[in-house]
Amino acid sequence: MDSLRGQGGIQMLLTAEQEAGRIVSAARTAKLARMKQAKDEAEREMEEYRSKLEEEYQKQVSGTDQEAITKRLDDETEGRIKNLKDSSSKVSKDIVKMLIKYVTTTGA
């Protein structure tokens, strides 16, 4: 009887060991799945953050470019206006003299 009880006990231990192995295996599988999911979420969040930073950088760079272009155009325009004023002030005395001469001279 003891031998039957001993064999039954051994069988129960083997069954329990197999069940424990299945539980551990399932836990490992679930852990790996959770780790993979966490890794995927972290990569997705990193990519979203990276693209957000890239977009902000591009806006900043393009804004700076626009400001530089606007400043350059303003400077060029001011330079051209100054040149025109200088040119007109140089010849304005001659034009006034010429107009006075034609107005005061009678054509005979």
C-alpha cells in the first residue's frame, strides 16, 4: 500500500511540477509580450517627440530665413531710395536753372 501511495504521491508531484512549468512558461510569455508592447510604445513616443522637435526646428529655421530675407530687401530698398534722392539732389539745381532760363527767355 505504501508503495502505491508513494507512486501516487510521486505522480502528483510530477503533475504539479508540469503545471508549475506551464505557469512559469505562460508568465514568461506574458512578460515578453508586455516588454515588447512597452518597447513599441516607447519607440512610437520617441518618434512622435522627434518629429515634433523637427517640425518646431523647421518652423524656426524658415522663420529666421524669412526675417533675414525681409531685412535684406528692406536694406536694399532703403539703399536705392537714398541713391535716387542723392541723384535727384545733384541735378535738381541744374533742372531749376534750365526751367528758369526757358521760362524767362522769349523765343524770337
